[in-house]
Amino acid sequence: MAVFLLAAVAVSLAAIAAPLKLLVLLYLAAHLYRQWRRICILHTPHLQGGLKHTAQGWQLWSAQHGWRAVQLRADSMALPALVLLRYRYAHQWFYRSALIAFDSMPQDSHRRLRVRLKFSRQRWQAVK
């Protein structure tokens, strides 16, 4: 919110035409509304709530569908501060993203997840 407020102040103080200022402020307001809706949607039950690796491969948990198999992309990253998962479900052509921060789970579990992601031999295996 503070960044949007600073952007609005910067636009209102800028030496540009009034119609252009109004257009940029409307764009900022629309973007702020979109981001606010996105934050509110994050509390819905269809979002992923768990990740596990079994003999069948990687699976994500959602309250709506339970455990579902996913294929991880090669551009997934495992850093000490966070894990960025790029994945897709079976029979879907587009990929999704999930961020797992270091403080969202016990430190030892987060470390094991990073190690498993870095050294898993079949992490890019196709979903069946």
C-alpha cells in the first residue's frame, strides 16, 4: 500500500498534463484493486497446502482435490531463504508457481526439501 501511495504522490507532483495524470492514477487504482483481490483470494481452500515426494513422484495437496501428481520444471529454484516451485498438473499445458518461504515450515524440513529438489533424479519426469 505504501508503494502505491508513493507512486500516486509522485504522479500527482509530476510535471505532466492533467489528463495523463488522471489516466496513470486510474491505472494505479486498478492495479491496486487487482492486487488486493489477489491477496483476498489467497485465503480460498483451492490453493495448495502441502508438498510431498513419494515413489510416484512429486505431489501437491489442496483441500479441494487432495493429493495430485505434478511435474516440476527445470527452472524451479531451491535457495536457503525460499523455494520457488514451477509445476504443472497432468493434462495441463501451462505451468504454475508456488513460493515456500524458510519460515513457513520447520528449518530441518525446509533444508530436506531443498536437498531433495536439488538432487532428485526424476524430478523432471512427466506426469502420467
